Amino acid sequence: MVAGQTRVKVDPASEFFENDCNFSPTKLALPRISRCSLFNLVPSGVTFMRFGVSARIAFAAVMFASVPCTVLSVRTASAQAAVAKTDIPDTWQGTLHYQKDLRIVMKIAKAQDGSLSAQLYSIDQNPTPVTASAVTFQNGELVVKINSVDVAYTGKLSAPGDALVGEWKEGDRVTPIIFARVTPEIAWAIPEPPKRIPPMAADADPTWDVATVKPAPPDERGKGFGGQPRHFGTRNTTLNDLVMFAYQVNTKQIINGPAWMESDKFDITTGEPDLPGAPSDDQVRSMMRKLLADRFGLKFHKGQQQMSAYVISVAKGGPKLTASKSDPHDPTAFYFPKLGSLIFRNISMDGFASWMQNGVFDRPVVNRTETPGRFDGTLKWTPDETQFQIFGVKIVPDESADAPPPITPAMDQQLGLKLSAEKTAVDVMILDHIEKPSDN
């Protein structure tokens, strides 16, 4: 993933920032997570990785001519050809069709111990590859899993060995796709990845050089935060959303706000920061706080109130968290391929609690894990009607036999985290002044 801003995404019906980089989805960018390369929304749900499907792929016919030779030579050549056609390590490519064509290149390699690995490129979006979590090839069937974006591809090798015919699954969405074995004549060029923007100085205090704030179209659906490196924007966001993002609070922690803070929605587009480098998540929030003061006249003082909250602590069996291999300066990601299916990357426990209170729960969330570091992972649960209210969706609990568990046991079983509800002292923002945004 290319450095950018945090993205969180949740958008059940429309696209957001189709070529933006990492939320880092908020599809509340997620990056979203922030922030992006292969990752986008699709109409059937919030999906951070977008690919389409090709119903037709043309294959070049290859004719082999033979010359007189011994029977042994002919059989040896035929055997070698068969091996070459049935071995899976190679470069494969195919076109996916959603709302537009997306060309996908998949490079599969075999290690000395026989294990397989794969990298996938969505070359019409961003040349930065995504590394598969697991790759297997047995009895002519290839399975490629990309856990970071809840994607799995399963394909059968054709008899001639020049195609993989199968299905691409993103969350619950299943789409057929054909990959062709690449030859020099048909190979697609993979663009050079963009140069990494070095991080902004940790002590820098940047400001966006320009920002536009406009009312969102009345028929716009979903919401999002994100942008490419050194750019940021929001879509269909309320002032409450913006304050929650900038100050990492739950809406219940915003006191004395007028009703329009929750009803009026805005699209924001920014220019670049006035200082060099890629800003961190904290620096992006700092710039948003300045924008809120400048364009909305936000003034407040801090206080504390006793209120119902969720507390996250370590479960009895200990945490089941995977340490992130990302650079700490890389953006975080927090997004939902569908409601109740969470993917997070490079996130601290404070960040996890903050995004859960902003995107999932109806009350503040307090982190008491005392677990340092940054983590990658997934969480699947069956939401209830109290969750995801920020997105204006009506949750219908899944009561099927194979439905995931509710969120409390899911966090325990999958992440080794305990979620408990209790009344506790919570920091609040008591508003002294707020106004509708000034003209651009």
C-alpha cells in the first residue's frame, strides 16, 4: 500500500475515491483506510479491494512442428511440454469487469521447499502489488487468499494448461474470472510503482494550503475519509463526523451541539500540506482541527462526564494479535468489506478503540489493553441493531446457523480481546461556539 492518509470505508451503494490511496473504506476512511492502490468500493458493499471479471479472454493458438527423431526424443519432448503446461508458477493475467475494466496480473513463484507465493497487481489502478497470504495448488486447483482484503481466488487449470478458470470472492460477493498464462506476445506491462514519499518530520505542524467545503449532493450515499499521499478529502460527512475524526471522540462526547451538526452533510477537498513529506495520521487530524476552527468557527472546552462506554481489555487467554510488518509511518487502515466484516492494518490499540467508537458502536470505547505496537488483522461478527448507526443503515441480524458470533465472543475468540460494557468517566467536548461553514 502506498503511503497516504488513513482510510475507513463503509458504503453499501456507491463508490468513493476510486483511485485514491489508502484510506486508509471512511468507505468512515477506513484508510481505508485512510486511504488507494488496489483498494476501492464496489456497489454491492464496502469493498476495499476492487477487481472486475472478464467473460471473454482471447488465447493465442500455438502450433508445434516436429522433425524426424527417435521415439525416445519425441516422448521426452512431449513429457517436458506437459510438465511446463501443468506447473503453476508463472505470470498470469486477466481482466475483471465491474463498472469498468481492471487488468489484473498475478505472479506465482515456488520456493526451494516447494511452497508457493503470489503477488497481484491491479495495473489500471496502482502498480503497487498486494502479496497473497496463502497459495496452494493441488489436483489442478489453485487457491489464492489475500486475508488483508478478505479476498480468495479459486481456479481450475485448463487441460492445455494455458488458463485458470475460476471465481474471485470478496466477502460474500462471488464473481467468475479467467486468468491466461502469459507469453511475451500478450504480456501486459506493469507500470513502475510511484516513488515513496518520505514521512513528514515528526515535530512538523502542517496546514493545508487550500480547502474547499461544499454541501454534499442530497442523493449522495455512504460516507468516506481519505486521499492520495499529501491530499485528503471527505465525502457526505456531517460536522459530527468531522469532529469525531479530528478529535477521536464518539458523538456522545460532543456536548451542546446544534441539530444541524448531525443532519447537514459536506464534501471537503484539500490541497497539499504547506510542509514537505507525507503527514502522519496525527498530523492529518491536526490539520482537520485547524480547518474546523477556521471554516466552522469551532470553539470548545474540555470536561468529563460519567456515561456508558465499552472497555477493551486483554482476554484471559491472552491477545491473538498479529504484529504489523508495515513501517510505523505508513498509514493505518480500518475498513469493512461488509458490515460485520472488519479488516485493519498497521493500527495501535488506541487507534482500534477510536475507530470502533466512531464507526461501529453507539458509545465511547476505552482502551485498557496496555498492549503496545501496531497490528494487522480481521474480525467477523454478526452486528446488532445498536451498531453502525453512523452510516444510517438498518441492521437485520443474521440468524442463520452458520452466522458469525456476536461481537463480544468474536473479539474474544478471534483477537483475544475482552469487550465489556460499564459506566465510567469519559472526556467530553463542551461546545462554546459553532457555525455553518464560511464560503470557499
